[in-house]
Amino acid sequence: MHKLVLLGLIAAAQLGAADPRIGSWTLTSAQCSLTPPNKLSITRIHDEAHIVISGDTHLDFTAKLNGHEGSVPGNPAFNQIELRRIDKHQVEIIEKKDGALVATIRDKLSSDGNELTSRTSQTGRAERITVWTRSGGKKSATDLFAGEWTQDRSKTRLRQGMALKIEADGKDGVRFSGDFSYNARFDGKEYDLKNSNNDTVALQLVDAHTVDSIYRRDDQIAQRDRWVVSADGAEMTLTTTGTLETGQQVKETMVFRKQ
């Protein structure tokens, strides 16, 4: 199966509060002599969708679903895409290469939301069908970070046994509790910290698996953290750099496991 056939499934990332297609999918069958990728993950990030297709072929990008032509960089099969919602369960995708039509894909979600069928049409070729089964529910970026996390001492130089709790607050933000606590959204704005040597934190969503945190003390940046959740959602790596109140420079990496 060609990459462009599978990429038609990004239509499953049609955004909207009630859209049931965002989630993770496992390949069930494909009309193809080649071995296709076997995992599909679609996660909402603001007004875009983050699409990861993995297996023998791996693709990772974001796309807007606004009915207009968008750019898909780094893909040799096509570099432009148009998405159009047909109805609640169907989306049409048009793939182009430098303005020329490459393929038209029709995605259809089953009535129970657990099966996704993609039909790909190309000039001079028979229609190809790919079927995926839902393996995970609808997800937002906060879902990946939400949970209780415990430091993996075997992968960390500092072995304090730190524990964290991150909860989605229902407003595209999180409630964080550990050595200190805060409520914040992924909007780059500053939010007050509790029980911390720093004063505020600002969160910025880099992609569905990555969040940057900037901490300020006395109106100066005191610390920068990057949180990265693994593809399976089971491990989170924290890389932190900053300056202590004593002026000492700190750079550490810690690994956490979801409980």
C-alpha cells in the first residue's frame, strides 16, 4: 500500500467537540500486496490534528481541517491536501502533488464509531480499501499527560522517588500536583504557583506528546522544562534547566512511569 493511501485516514482527525474519530486505530485489513503501517494515532491540538502513522512506514505531522488546501511537508507522495466533511460519518480527502491530483479518498466511520474504512481512488487503478479498528478512545493532548506518575529511579540520576499527579480540568488545561501545584492552560499565559520557589508557570503545547513549561521568579525566567510522553503513553521524560536561588545552574533529566 502506498503512503498516500494510508494518509487519507487523516480525515479521521476532523475536529469538533463531538467528533468520535479522534483516537488510536489498529489495521484490520488492506487490499494491498505490500505491508502497510499498522498503527494510526490522531490527537487534537487546538484547531489542528496531530497524525502519527507507524509500522514499516512512519509519518508524523499536523493538519488543519478547514476545507481549504493545506501543505503537507516532508511527504514524497503528495504535498497538498484538501479535506471536506460529507456528513457526520464521512470525509472526502483530495491529495495533490504540486497542484496535480494524486488521489481521492473517502473515509467512513461505522455507526458505533469502532471501525474506520478508507476507500482510495486513483486514475488507472482499481479502488483500494483499508479497514481500521479503534484501539483507543477519543483523545485530547491533556489525556496523554493526565494520570499519576512515579519517578523511574533506574533511569534517573536523582533518585528522590518523586510522584506527580496531573488531571485534565475540562478547559483544555491541567491541574498539576507534586512538590508544588498549579492550574494552567496550554496558552502560554502565566499562572500562579503554590508551594514553589518560583512565582508563575506558562505552558506551551509543542505537539500532542510534548509540553514546554517556563517558570518565572521575580519577573525573570528561572527554569525551563520539557515534558515528553512516549508514543504508548506509559512513560514521561522531564528535561529541566534553570537557576537556583543561590545562582547555581541546574540541568537534569528525569523519567516517570504512569501508574
